[in-house]
Amino acid sequence: MQGVPDGEVSSYLVGDAQPGDSVEVRGPVGGWFVWKPEDSGAVLLVAGGSGVVPLMAMIRTRDGISQAPFRLIYSVRAPDDRIYDHELQRRSAKDDQLDVSFIYTRAAPDSDPRLAGRIKIDDLVSHGWAAELEPTCYVCGPTGFVETVSNLLIFLGHDPTMIRTERFGPSGP
């Protein structure tokens, strides 16, 4: 197992933790990066790699208790890197208020008209919500990904106070 270089959590889990050690896990602190079912407005979820995990919790929470329209833009290196792939396909097939789009950065399927590459403004325009709809945007992934997506959303006219971010990666300079 390999950790993120200079990562706070992965360095501990890979280098210090031993089999049998207890680890306490809890949900997010505060209410900033939490979608609540009473929020019925449009939601844009943008995930980079394993950043889909907290966004998946929002999708699951929404199931059966809210019709808030959700759009997930999920950026991964290649199709085999999609976490929750079968569940996302199943949920989006049965729910016309959940739209899932994949962006491939290294290797796209032959059937994908988009060439592999990092997320761009066109991807957010094609698969996201227009700023005029005032969606709440949740962006989670590596720090560089989160910074890029947040800046692109602001450039597109999204209200910065409606862009919620969660990032991970090295903790050092």
C-alpha cells in the first residue's frame, strides 16, 4: 500500500498504523460540505478520483427523500478507476433527476467523443448547471483539481458563496 507523499492521513495509515489498531472515523465537522435534503435547489457535484466518496454520500442521502436535481461530473484517469461505477449507473438509470458524466484524464473509452485530458470549462458547461440556476456546487478531490474547478465555476459566473470545496493531498509546502 502506498500513501500520498506528505499526506497527513495516508502517511500515518501506511507508515505508523498496525493491524489491529483502532481508528476512529467521523463525519464532516460543521455544515459547510454537507447537502441537506431540505435543500431542494439544483446541485452540482464535481469529483476528482476518490473525491467522489463524500459526494456519493449526498447521492445516497437524496435517494427516496428528495427530488432535488443532481448532476455529477466525475473525473478519473481511466474507466477502471471509477469508484461506485455500477451503483452510479443503476441510480442514474432509474432517476431522471440524477445525471452522471465521466471525464477521463489519461485513457478514455473508444466510444467517448471527448479526448482524454484534464477537466475544462467546456466540461462544466456541457455537464453542469448554468450559473443563472444558482446551484449549490460541491467540489472534492486533490487540491489542484479543486482549485481549478472552483476557479472555472467562478469564471462561469457561479456565486463563490455557493461553491463548497473539500480537498486532499500533501500537507507540506
